[in-house]
Amino acid sequence: MEIILKQDIKSLGEKDDIVTVKPGFGRNYLIPQGFAILATPSAKKVLAENLKQAAFKQEKIKKDAEGIAAKLADVKLSIGAKAGETGKIFGAVNTIQVADALKAKGFDVDRRRITFETEPKTLGEYIANLNLHKEVKVKVPFEVVAE
């Protein structure tokens, strides 16, 4: 029996895969639990159309991310923080401050997409990794300066 998976199943396949299973497993477990639907000709057509539209949307999102990445290539940020005489910051610079600095430069990047190579806990220069898309990643240098 052929079915179309609605979600990833570890031993069977990934979402939107068409797989062949034993009839009892499909009718008694996968379909009633909502993990799969029958692979009828009309369901296969709907799946093909949905995959085509999803691929188009993903390509557009990737192109937008690449455009932002090209603009971010020559951006250098400066973030102010309160620091002691030895150069140690009171607290730490976090992703919210980097996202705000990027927003001030005209780039709207979600703070959850920002990571650091090393945590900025002293004054100096650091690198922020921006994951704009699963295939598009950008390294943005920033400097932590005393306020």
C-alpha cells in the first residue's frame, strides 16, 4: 500500500515522501494517527503542486537572504557597553544589542539568527554569525567600545 507521509517518521521517511508499507500498518496506525494519507492519484497531484510551490517560495527566500548577505559584507558595527578600568564589560554584549545595531544600519535581522564565535565579555573586536537562511550565512565584525 502506498501512502504519503504528513510528517517525518524515523524508520520510514520524511515529510511528503511517498512510501510503500504493509496495509495493516498503514490503515491501523499511520492513517488514524494522522501521520499519513493514502497515495491516491489526486493526492499525488496535490503533493506535486504543493512541492512545486514550496520550492518556489524557498528559492525566493534564499535570493532575498543572499541579497541581504551581499549588503552586509562591508558592514562593521560598534556597540557601546559599560566597562571597568581593566576593559571587562559589566555583563556581556548579547544578540539583542547586535540586532539593534543592525537595525540602526537598516538591516532587520531576527536576534535568534545571531550567534557569536566567542562571547563578548571584554572590550575589543568580535565576529557575529548571522544565519539568514540554512544555506546563507554571513560573518559580521563588530567592536565593543566603552561608553
